[in-house]
Amino acid sequence: MTVTTKSIKIQSKGENDMIDLTEKISYFVTKSSISNGIVTVFVSGSTGSVITIEYEPGLIKDFPKMLSRIAPKDLDYGHEQMWHDGNGHSHVKASLVGPSITIPFNEGQLCLGTWQQIVFVELDSRSRNRELILQIIGE
């Protein structure tokens, strides 16, 4: 078994920015010389998430709206009481969605559905420079 670790650096535009990572991740999987295995995509930080979604305008609007219904900005968050940084809701959303995802690949190709993309979701209340770690494992 072989393990390869790579990173992708991105800059988000701020809260609810969704960035399609599929092509970049596919590139690294192809270049890894590992034919069959899994790739884990992990975002460093506690206010970002990685998901799969159909990356189209309707869902790009729907997904953040759904998260806002679950963790609205205007609730009283203990994080706000402690730090006063305006992103208590961001931490809650990121904790619910999660910082990573694992995707299988076969013969160097990601095993994604026709309309399925790998997407970073910025949940912080401001723009951020992000590093995503890819760990490619297989044979």
C-alpha cells in the first residue's frame, strides 16, 4: 500500500462561498500513480467543511440557506460570549457538516456520480486562506 499527501491552497470570499475542488483533486489522484484506493480531503480549521453536492446554482443557494435555518446568526452562542468574533454560528455549522470526506477511486478515476462534485464550503463570517490536505491511499 502507498500513501501520498498533497495540499491545495484556496482563498474563499467569505461565508457561504462554495468552491468546486473536483478537478484539482482528480488531478492529484491521477498524478499519484496509485490506481485503486481512497482519497481523503480534509480542511484545516474549525469553520470550513468539505462535502459532495451537485454544484449548480440552485443548490449553491439552497445549501447555505438550509444551514442558516439550523444555526442562525442571531442566536446567542457561547462562543460569541467568549470571543466576540461574530462566528459562533460558523463553528456550529462546520461541526455539523464536518471537515473531511473520503472518496474511492478506481483505475485512477474518482468514483463520483454524474452530477456529484467535491466542494469546499466556507462557513466563517469572513474570507479566509485555506489549506486542504489530500491523503491518497491505495495500490
